[in-house]
Amino acid sequence: MKEKKIFETILLERERQDRDMIRLEFNVHTDVVVMNYIYEEPAGDEDVHKQRHNHDPELLDEETFEALKKKLYEHNIPFKQRRDEFI
């Protein structure tokens, strides 16, 4: 059920007029998945004081992540999944 609320937030974020969300990025760790919203870089001539900040990252468990991925595929929302391992 948590994925439904997150998905609704993603849809709202895609509708923003002040920032253009181009994709989501999921950083998968052993105990948590961090979801970041990735935006197109603003043009240099925009007033930086009028821009809203980017959406904060979401912390997901593996089950919520898998359920959310299905919704993203169904609605053709681009995302990138990373499983970086640090030595």
C-alpha cells in the first residue's frame, strides 16, 4: 500500500511546471532502497530564488521497491536502478 502513495507523489512531481523530472534513480543497498528524483538542469538565465527545491529522497524496503517498479513499468516512467558495492 505504501507504493501507491509514493506513486501518486511521483505523478504529482512529473506535473510540476517549475522543474522537469526526467527519471527516478534507485540506489539499492542490503537493507534499504533510496529513491531519488532526477531533474533536468535549469537554464542559467532563470531566477534561482524562485525555483522550488528538488523532492527529497524516499527510503523504501525491498518489497515496496518491487511493487513500485511494476507501476513504473506499466506507466512508462523512466528509472535507473543501481546496486553499487563499495569495498
